Amino acid sequence: MTFAIAAAGTGGHVYPGLAVGEALVESGVDRGEILFVGGGRLEATVYPGAGFPFFAVELRGLSRSLSLANLGIPAVVVRAVAAMRAEFAERGVGAVLGMGGYVTVPAVIAARRSRIPCAVAEQNAHAGLANRVSGRLAARRFSSFQHTVGLTDCRWTGNPIRSTLARFQGPLLRGPALARYGLDPDVPVVGVFGGSLGAGAINQGLIEMVENWKGPPIQILHLAGSIHAEEMTEAAGGQPIPWTVLGYENRMDLFYAACDLVIARAGGAVAEILSVRRPAVLIPGEFGSGGHQAANAAVLEEAGAAVVVPQARIAQLGGVVAAL
């Protein structure tokens, strides 16, 4: 039997999907019997790169503002459903999992019409639009947070993360990680990232923080995102604080091992931050379904695992980090 996992768009959907696929392989499922379904973004590189079959369909997200482009979405969904049903039949798919995001809707519809059991997994404390719609059609719903707004009758499993983070061994990795990035073992490391594509607002806030720094000695390890890497490398040059910039890092276990404090968005990465036990300053993104990142961040802040700095008050970042 083949398992199909629909996950597309950002790392917050793609990497939990990859974690599920890798867990299936670890449990004895052949890698060739795990089909990933998505579009042409991050997933088109990540899943084939990990050795999994990948089926690409035309996808388009819903614009939150009034847009004529939204009028074409029903036709895109109809074509995607037809293509997925044909692929599922050819490969003998026996179960479908949607990881949220716009690929989940056609995947769940295709599964239902093909009489294939399907489930959805929600990464956030407030369910996204796709999962709120798809969850009504799915046989099961899995949630990352104990209480998830927008989904009913959920099984609380937590958010899937890759085994290198689930079995994180920070003390053993610390030395190799510091050497990998050329960092001083005697100076605290502040790790910064804004998701798989980076985050322009966090990058600019970081520049302000460094230029006005009045705290103790630190060094910065910054995953700026591929599209921002050149700009941020230039910004880091000549600064009084040691500042290492990378566009992308596929060894997040080494990144976390090097860090003493993490500055990040509050999407799917919050599960990683909790698993590796790193204190965090979270800057929720002001996008997506109903402020889901703010809801995620609030759960961690209430538990004492993070300090939240709203994006509108990002100028306070330096003072918060210095105090910590």
C-alpha cells in the first residue's frame, strides 16, 4: 500500500510532512511507497532530495484581499483533484494525510471521492483555513497544541519533527556545531531565523539591534533565507558584534546546538525549539489564518518557554535580548 502526504508551500508544512515520511520509513515502509504531493515551491526540492516520489500539481493559494485571481481557484482545485485521483489510483494509495496549506483541500477531496481514508494535521494553535475546510471531510484530525481553535474532535499528537531534533543531543553536538560555524566557545550565541524563506522584518530588526547594542558580549548566527543572504552578509560586515550569515541550513540540529538563545517566527519551528530546549524570543508573523503565529507564541510565553516581541514593537528586540 502507498501512503500519500500532501504538504506544500513553506517549511512549516513541508518539514513536518517530511518528518512523517521518514518516520514511516523507520517503521518499515519502503521509501518508494510514500508519495508526496505538492506544487512547485520548497516541496519540489525537499522531497525528491530526500529520495521520495513526488507528484506535482498546479496549485494556487487564496488571496486574503479582494482579488480577481481568486476567481480562478475553483478551476485549479478541480484540475488538481482530477490529477490526484488518477495518481492515487495508479499508485494504489491506501491512506492520505494533508499537512495544511492549500494543497490539503484538493488532496482530501480526491481521497474522499476515491474512498481512501484521509486525515489532516494542524501545526498551529489556530487552524488554518485549508484545515478548517478539509477537517470536516477527513476521518481524523491531528493537532500540535492541546487546544486548537477551528478544529473539533482532534487527537493531540504534537507537531511532527525530524528524528535529529526529536532525539537531539545538544551537549555532544555543541563542539562540532561551533566549529562548523567558526564561533567562539566562550561567547553566548544568539541564533536567528525567520523560516525556510527568511523574514525581512526580522532581518531589519536585527540590524537595528546590532547597531544599537548595549548589552554584554554576544555573537550572532543568522539563517537569513536564500533571497536575503547577500543583503544580510553585507549588513553584517564591519559590525562590532561577530555576525555569521547563512542563506540556508539543512542541519538544524547543529544550528540549535550552537545556540544559547533563539530569535524566530512562531510557526512550525516552535515544536523544534521546545524539543531542543532552547529559550526563545518569538516574533509572530502578521500573516496567515487569523493570527495563528501569535496564538502559537502565546502558548509558549504562558508556559515560560519564550518571550514574545510583536512585530510592531520589534525596535524593543535589543533590550529584550540584552536582558535575557
